[in-house]
Amino acid sequence: AQSVTQLDSHVSVSEGTPVLLRCNYSSSYSPSLFWYVQHPNKGLQLLLKYTSAATLVKGINGFEAEFKKSETSFHLTKPSAHMSDAAEYFCVVSDLPGAQKLVFGQGTRLTINP
Amino acid sequence: DSGVTQTPKHLITATGQRVTLRCSPRSGDLSVYWYQQSLDQGLQFLIQYYNGEERAKGNILERFSAQQFPDLHSELNLSSLELGDSALYFCASSPRLASYEQYFGPGTRLTVT
């Protein structure tokens, strides 16, 4: 079964500094990977997705992620944090190639300090 | 706004009761997915319907059931409710049977007392 592990349950950065949210995956095939964001009392929004095209994926709001097969990682980064980035972030893998079921990591809560 | 709507927003009920959660997918989307988000289990896939038929099943309890109607809206029925069923229930939709991108609704927060 496919799985993802988010290495930090909570990350705190200062506004204007870089953000790094770490994710490792386990998959027996070439996976589809995603990052979703959940703002307080809101639904989930897709930030970006990797589906075996370019390994560096750019998403919305200045976020990007790099797929590294050798390290089985899909870390999320942003050069400069903004207060509005404070939210819960989920690393997600699809259950089977092109399949329906999404498997979520436990989430990383990102806090931005002024 | 994803275009997926869920009602009600909040639901408070007692143990042993039955509730129905409703989801309207984005216009044109044929697939509907249900997820449960709880503090101890995190976000878990429950079930998927595509064009009225059940297509994938996850960690859904036997006390829970779902259906998708001809107009493509979906309902999740939860019965014999227990305290542990308190959670946020999300619905998501996508255009096709197997789609990389799912659009999530705002969720229904269920509290069982």
C-alpha cells in the first residue's frame, strides 16, 4: 500500500523567511503526489501535483515541490513566507496509478511569526 | 470556492441516532468522494461513487452508507452514531472516474454527544 510520512507535525517560521515542509513517500510504482492546504475552518485546496512529468512542480501562491525518486521525497518549499500561509498542509499520494483513492499524510501545521 | 457544496455545515446529534450528509459536486463532475477527518485518524478516504455507481471503498464502517443520485448529488448516511464518529466529513468531486485532481467541499462538522 502507498503511504506518505510528513516529518514535522508543526513548523514555525518568521514572515519573509523560507518555508520547508518535508514529506517522504512509499510506493511500489511511480506515484502521483500532491500537496493540499487547509486553512482554519475551510475545505482542502490543491496546491500542486506531480504526475510523472517535470520533477520540479510549481503550484499556487508561490509554493513549489521537487520529486526526488532516489530519496523518496516530495518536500514543499516557498522562498518567502507570508502571514496568509498559516494553515495545515497535507502531503498526499494516490492509491494506484491514476486511481481514485487519495492517501493523506498526518499534516503539518505551519505557523508564521510576524 | 471549489464549486462543491455540502450541507449542513454543522450537525449536533446524540449517540444512537442517524444522520444524512449531503454533497453537490461541481457542475459536470461525475465522481464524488467522501472523506472523514478526525483528530486520531487524520484524513481518511471512505467511499467513491461514479455516475451513480460505487467504485472504490476505503475505511468505511458498516454503519455508514452512501449513494449518488441521478442528478449526481450524493448523500452519506451515518447510523447508530457513536462518540467516535464525531469528525469533519468532506466531500470531493472530479470530472472522471480516475482523476488526479479532486475538488473539496467545505465539510460538515458532526458532533455526537
